[in-house]
Amino acid sequence: MLDDIWVDDTVLELRPDFAVLVMTAHGLRNGPSDDRSRAWLAAASEVEVETAKIDAWKDAYRAFGAKPQRTRPSVDALTRRMPLPEINQAVDAYNSISVKHALPIGGEDLDHYVGPARLIRAAGDEASEEPLGRPEPGEVIWRDDAGVTCRRWNWRQGVRTRLTEETTNAIFLLERLEPMSLEELKEAGEELADLLSEMSPDVRIMSRLLSGGK
């Protein structure tokens, strides 16, 4: 699965500084939010948000024609929802890391994917479920063989692949633009892996960094 994921060159032409750390977690034991995951969210809520990182995402949205004031990058929307909402343990884990590092992170159910994930510029005719709606031509989207999984880079994920309490195999997409360093991106991935391992001691985690078309 990891080897088949790719980022289209047209996305990298838009933002050459883009990199994504892809992580898979097999054997996850998810469940309702609990005291431990609430503590992760509470700690993240105390962190001062680095606005320069969020501003970089707003610029990236404008570059493909989106208006970030109307459809906000995921981490911008998340940092405006303090205290952070409780969803489930796995989502609480990646939301806490997202806010701590001002880093967009998507988490999805790997078993509901059809073929590999890829980040592309939309043609505008891609299959897309409600409430996502069909993407606009040139929009940056994540998709698989069945259609759109996330619109406007990281604005909104679809229902089909969302993480639920029943999810046992997951994929996480940690998306970086400058001024975040690749070192911090890797650090955020390690922190997320630690939280997932705390939830599920037997979880098997693998990762791959995609940067510059590699």
C-alpha cells in the first residue's frame, strides 16, 4: 500500500515545498474518547499556535483558486475549535498532534480504500459523495480508485473512509509546507506513532515520506 501512494507532479509544481508523511497502522484498537485521549486534547489546547505554518496553507489554497476564509485548511479550522472536540481515540490522537505542530493530518480507514491514495489536481469529473460535492477543475484532492476521499487538499474528508470506533487498519496523512522542517514532520509522525501504540500496544506502524516527487 505505501509503495503505491503518490503525489502528482502538478501538485508539486504548485507547491515545491510540499511533503507528506504517510503512516499506516494495522491492528489498531480504537474506541470512544476516554480520559487518556481527553488529556491529549487538553494538552494540545494549551499550545500556542504557529500562525506562519497556517498562513502557508492559506497561500496554497489561494494558489489553486480556493478561498481559505470560506473553506479553511483543516488545521486552521481545528485551531478555531478550542477546546478540541472529542471524536474517538484515534481521531483525538491525530487531532492533538495536528494542533501541537500546526500540521494538517488526515486519518482514514484503510479497509474502505479502493486502490491506493494519490494527491492530484482534479479534472472536475471525479466521483464524489455527499456532502463533499464534485471538485472544481484544478482543485487539489486526495482520491482513490472509487473517487474523492478529501477535497481542497485537506479541507474536508469523505464519509466512506472516515475513522470510526470499529476501524482496525488506518492510514494517516501528515502534510507539510515550509516553514515546517522535514525534521519536525518526522518528529510529529513519531509522536503520533507513540500515541497509537499507547492505545494499541500490538499495532504495526509503517511510514513513508513523499517529497519532491519521490
